[in-house]
Amino acid sequence: MAEEKKAQIGVTGLAVMGANLARNLARHGHTVALHNRSVEKTDALLAEHGDDGEFIRTETMQELVDSLEKPRRILVMVKAGAPVDAVIDQLVPLLDEDDIIIDGGNSHYPDTIRREAALAEKNIHFVGVGVSGGEEGALNGPSIMPGGSAKSYESLGPLLEDISAKADDGTPCCAWIGTDGAGHFVKMVHNGIEYADMQVIGEAYELLRDVAGQEPGDQANTFAEWNRTELSSYLIEITAEVLKQVDARTGKPLVDVIVDAAGMKGTGTWTVMAALDLGSPVTAIAESVFARALSSTERETRLEAQKTLAAGVRESDTVGDAAFVEDVRRALYCSKLVAYAQGMEMLATASGEHNWDLKLDTIASLWRAGCIIRAELLQDIMAAYKDGAEPRNLLFAPVFRDVIEEYLPSWRRVVVEATERGIPAPVFSSSLAYYDGLRRPRLNAALTQGLRDYFGAHTYGRIDTDGAFHTLWSGDRSEIDS
Ligand code: NBP
């Protein structure tokens, strides 16, 4: 009797992401076993896209497990949170040692660390995989950031690399990131950088509009031009597309009829929370998350503020000259660089904290295609970290140091202009403050330390000798070495 055909991988959770990843795997010649809690999604996928490749239809977890080659590889694409634990609980009793459960959803990395540890005790591999690129990426090639054990990557890596996006040089945008939650952590920081990337574009848009007097149609041309400079990236490209869109209902630029309240799903907030825990100053990401909060949760307050709070601005004409537009472009580039530098610093700090040994050049290389923050800039970031080079800060890499030196006057002019006109540019200005904070020979932190010692005897260090010192601020002796 002929042996029943087995699948190389199973996918459970066939909503948009799972279905598209399953189709991508099948189109690359892998037989894919399909499973979904409610069988309708399985049948819908087979009815609409059954020709994409070889699929095995299953209805129960047992059927799914039985349909797979060993060691089994099961990609879980259900809603992040409790559903992932529910699916793991159903799978584990059915699996053998060395089988691999892959969580390709947007799980919070501490959950991934917890799940990996629990399954490792049963000798089952649990691999948290960051997948970026949305529905389209899942179908045609996402950027893939797998964590979990190095051993699991031997079996899983070739499949994931097959379906991943490919950079211009043909390299797959998929590589093993590091143990346990490393893949989901890196995906989370990717999303944080995405928030900042979108926010700096938004700040440039507002300045082009309200200072340079450009209407959305003109702005679309400006962004399309910028996309031919070192700013070239997916987000700049689609900014031009969004700005040139006309609303069919009113004939106005579509951007003008969209409510100015930005949504978020939580990965930006997670990034900032993790950064706070690590003491990592990701100011650009944090300001971006807060800017979205100000736009949406504070919407009612904003409406009242518009009527109540003074503007105190310098009234000025529009500055429609090309020089100002170029200043904005340069300020955008510098602020974006700071966001990436801070994100990479955060990864380096987390790598030490979790013993992940993250390879920053590899991570930058994975973001070159398939994901939302794909950009020319990543090529230079890769080069800056190449072969384990570790600039203390990405901004020290000569390629970035030199361009910032040239662009700084523009960056400062734009921040001043925005401030005087009352136009919020939180990431342009906080990134400049971060940059100046890095390069200042002395920070006002000295006074902070004095205050802390005054009210809480927290002690301070001295510039002329080692040790921790406390001053008896109102006593006879001015200082004691603690
Ligand atoms: P959803 O996040 O909308 O989840 C829907 C799927 O989860 C369905 O298959 C549903 O089964 C299943 N499910 C739920 Br809900 N509770 C379950 C449970 N207790 N047991 C078993 N299955 C359960 O799907 P998605 O938008 O395809 O996203 C999947 C993952 O990928 C998420 O973590 C998401 O954050 C992540 N992600 C999404 C995108 C994107 O662009 N959408 C991008 C990158 C990552 P049912 O059909 O029986 O209800």
C-alpha cells in the first residue's frame, strides 16, 4: 500500500496572515497541512487558493499532527495572547520530542520566553518568529525574525528562508536572531522604529504644509522627489501615494478628510516599556507613541485647548522656497537616523541583558526588504555594524557622522521655525536634544544629583576622585565619603 503523503509543515490559524503564509509555503513547493479552529476558514482557503500548491486538509489537532513529517513543524498563526497558550496546550500532548511549535504572531516577547522555557522541559522546541510585512508580505515574502534554539533553526530555517523577502543582492530577509524571545523582541523594536519613522514623516508633512504652504498634491511630488535621495524607503514612497489620493466623495485631498487620530495596536507601547526597563533612551520611539496618544485619546482635550489655550506664536508668512524644503528633508533624515540609532542601541542593551548575542548587521540586513521600514539607509547601517564592528553609537559611524555634520544647521533651523510657529515637531526636536545631550561635555545631571542627595541622601560621584559622597547640606561638615 502506498504511504500516505506527509506535509513538511502545518499551519493552524488561517485568518489573513496564516492563510497567506500557508499559500506562500505551498507556492514554494512545500506540502502544507491546514488547520483552523473553525473549519470554514480551512475550506475557504482551499476553495479559493487550493491551486497554489499541495495542501492537506485537516479538521482536528490530532489530524494536523498525524499529517506531518517528523520532526513536526507547526506554525501557529492565531491571535496573540491567550489563544496561543490555548493552542499550545492542545498540541503538546500530541507531540514528540524535537517537534517544533512556531509562533508567527505578534506575541509579547516575555510570553515567548516563558513558553520556550516551559516547552524546553518537554524537549519540544518553541520558536517565536517575528513576521513583518502585513498581509502582502506574508503572501509574497515577509521579513522574518526567528528566535528559539539554534537547533530548531537547522530544521526550520530553510523553509522560512524560502518564503522570506529577498534583498536586492538576493539574500533572504530571514536569519536566526537568538535564543527564546529574541525574534519577537527584535520584531517589537522594528515596530517601535516604524512608529518613529512614520512620526518624522508626519512632522515633515505638517511643516511643508503650514510653513512652506504646500498643498497635498505638491507634497506628493516633494515626497516622490525625496524618495530619490538617501531617504528612499517604502514609507516615503507610500507617503507620496497617500498624499496624492483624492477623496471620491468630496474631491478634496483624501488626507484632509481623514480624522487626525492615530491608532495603535500596542507594539510601540511594548517597545517603550521594555526600553524603560532597560534604561535605554529611545526618545524618538517614545515621543512617537505619545504623539499618537495625544492625537487620539486626548482628542476631546485638544478640541477644548484649541478654544482655550494661547498660541503665543510668531506670525510669519509661508516660507515656500526650495531652501526651506531642503532643510525639512535634512531634518527628517537626521531625526530618522537618531530613531534607528536609538533602536539599535536598545537591541544592543537587550542583547547583553538576555545573553542573545544579537548581530546588529544581520538584523539591519533582514529589514532591507519585505517589511514596513525597508529603506536605503539600512544598507549603511548594515555596513556600520559589519563583521561585529560595534560603534558605541550608530551616529559615530563615519558615514552618518559626516552627513549629520553637514545637515545640522538645517535641522536646528527647522526646529526653531517649528517652535516659533507653534507647530509640534516632537521627534525632530527631541532627537536634536538627544544628539546635543550626547555631545555636551557636561549635562545638567550634576544638579539633579545634588538635588537627589539633598532630599534623599542618594549620594553623588565627584569629578576629581572615585567614591560615593554625601553632603550634610545644612551641617558643619560639608561632605562625607559614604
Ligand atoms: P487574528 O489575529 O485576527 O486571529 C484570528 C485567528 O485566531 C483565527 O484563525 C481564529 O480562529 C484564531 N483563534 C482565536 Br481569535 N482564538 C483562538 C483559540 N482560542 N484557539 C484557536 N484559534 C483561535 O489573525 P491575523 O490577523 O491573521 O494575525 C495572526 C497573528 O499575526 C497575530 O498575532 C497578529 O498580531 C500577527 N500579525 C498580523 C499582521 C497583519 O497585518 N494582520 C501582521 C503581522 C503579524 P477562528 O477562525 O476559529 O476564529
